[in-house]
Amino acid sequence: MKDLVVAIDGPAGAGKTTVSKIVANKLGIDYCDSGSCYRAICYLALSCGIDPFSSNLLSLLSEKELILDSGKVFVDSQDLTPHLREPDVSANVSIVAANPEVRRYVTNLLISQKRKKGLVIEGRDIGTAIFPETPFKFYLDAHISIRKERRQGEAIEERDKIDSERKTAPLIRPDDALLIDTENLSSHEVADRILERVRFILRKNRFYWVAQRIVASFFKIFFRYSVLGAENIPKQGSLIVASNHMSFLDPPVIGVAMELHYFAKEELFLLPVFGWLIKNLNAFPVQREGFSRKAIEQTIRILENSGRVLIFPEGTRGVGLREPKRGIGLIARLANKKIRTPILPLRISGTEKALARGAWIIKPHKIKVAIGRPIQPETFFKKNDQEIANMVMEEIAKL
Ligand code: DC
């Protein structure tokens, strides 16, 4: 837990503070409001009669030290917290926060905080500049009219503009953060969504890990199983794994190369041993084969949680490479609206001989998995679903 950093970014009025406190409380870890550091410096400047535009604001802190403790900000043991939301401070804080020297000071302060527990930290640049390595990134947003209503009397548009147009660490959505629109959700619902993803990422499926090693050994001996291009598998983050499909052996053959989630027909989960097995190997039930609406929603949810989902663009098993269905394009497009989700093309060979369609007995035929470079979302943003699907099949064909 000590290394757990949950980064919550977003513009003013998106609901970060309430949500961050709920999340910290439920996880039993610390909470930090990085904006309070900029507010404290702004307050100090205003109370000393220093222009917030002044470039050497840090002279204010030459003999003093900002200290963050239990969600409060102190200077020389004076608690500044009660002053941080004063209208004057709110009106000038964006200017102070745009000062590069101030940003450097606050960044160092935030990074060097001693942590006994994990941390939920909210701000504008947490996922991009302060803790860019954390996999637990979230970006909260809501329509400007809603945010204005939530922060009545504050010049929200002006602050948005200064925060997102400044040169140093501007407010931008980290593309590996999950975007949550807080407009129609309560604070508890937003917090629950965050907690769901945090727990998903933290969850270690030991059963999968063990099964993966046992099955890999069997595959290597029985099928002379080999994987080419394993270095192309991204280390973390949401991923659609797209493969050709020829045999029932394909899912385990890919699942041995990397931990995956995949959908399976609902009925299969009712089978005594097999149902238990696939459930514990990350399968999720869908009502019918293919891309029903519910299946699409479930797939996107797993991707939003930073899972890796296996999709066969061609839909069903068949011989050779075939025309893809548009489902993979739809999923890639929708998932990328919320979180960056590349597509990993992969080509299997040999399973059509090892366990052909209609066959019941596996044969010791050589099986190979070739993994290509991930297809980055920038290359398909402007394409429609079918074009994305075609592009994926073309990449698979090159392998
Ligand atoms: O979240 P807030 O309203 O308390 O933020 C006050 C100001 O500080 C706001 O203009 C954005 C800025 N800020 C920032 O630039 N980077 C952060 N990590 C947090 C806040």
C-alpha cells in the first residue's frame, strides 16, 4: 500500500476534492490536495502585498518552509488552511500556479513527501508531471456549465484557460488516465468507479499465474510452442489483443503468452469443472457469441480498468485469414474515448492442425505465435469501425 499513488486530475469544479477524500478514506490511505500548496503561496503573496504576477514569488519562502500535514498546509507552524479558499486567493491562484519557479518548488515538495501509507493526490499535473509512473490515473471532468454551477462566483473559465495554456505542466488529460464525466454521477458513484479500477489493477490472479506456467510447459513439449515478438507486449495499460482464429486452442495459446481477459458464452460457465476453470482464468460471460451490446460494454469496462482483452476480429473460427467484422473497431473507438487503448496484432499458426475444426483429439503439431508492434490509437482516430477492423487484419496478415 505504501507505494500506491492514486492520481486524480481535472479542472476546477469537476468534483476532485470530495471524491479524492472518499477514495482515500475507503482505501485507508492519505489524501493530499496539491492545489493547496499553490493557494498557500498565493495567500502569502497577497498578505505581504506582493503582486501574484511577480516572478520571484519564491523569495517569500526564502526563510520559511511549506509543510503538508494531514491535508493541511503550514508555514512556520501557522496553519494557512482556513485562508486557502478566500475569494482573493481563488481569483489569483492560477497566476501563481503558472509561475515556473513556484511549480518547481511545489513539485519537489509533493514528490519528497514522506509516505507511511499510500496516497490519493488531486491536482492538475499529478498524472503528467508529479507521479507520471503511477498506473492509477484518473481525470475527472464535467461540462463547463455544471462546473460553473458547482463553483458559483468563481471565474472558472478564466482559471481553465490559465491552467491549460500555461507553459509549465499545463492541465492536460494524461492519455493513460481514465476519463470520468462526473456530470450525472454522485461523488460516491465516482469514488466507486475509481475504487473498482484501482482494485482491478491491484488484483493478482495467482491461479492464472500458476496455470500459465503449467500449460506453457505442456505446450512447449507437446506443440513445440514458440512466441515471436514478446518484446512488443506493452508492460502495462489497457490493451486489445487481436488475433486470427482457427481453433478452440487459440485462447489458451495466446493466454499462455500474456495474462488476458476474454469472453465466453454464458452457458459455458454453468458446466461443472470447466465453468469454474474459465471463470478463474479471467473469462467473463456474455449472453451470446459475438458482439452483443452487453458484451461490448463489458469489454470496454475491462479495458477502462486497464485490462487486456482478447478479440478475434473475424468473429468465429475458420480457415486462413478472413474478412473482419466491425466489432473490434467499435470497441477500440469507444474504449479510446475514455482511456488510451492500443491494439496488439497477433498471428497464430499451427492450431488449425493441432486441433482442427470438428476434431476431438489434439495432435502434436508445431504451434507458433507471432506478435506485432502495437497499433497506436493515433493511427486509427479518424477511421470508422470497419476501416479499423480492416487495418488490424492487414497488420495480422503481415506477421
Ligand atoms: O484545485 P484548486 O482549485 O485548489 O487549484 C488551485 C490552482 O492551482 C488552480 O489554478 C490550478 C493550480 N494547480 C496546479 O496548477 N497544479 C496542481 N497540481 C494543482 C493545482
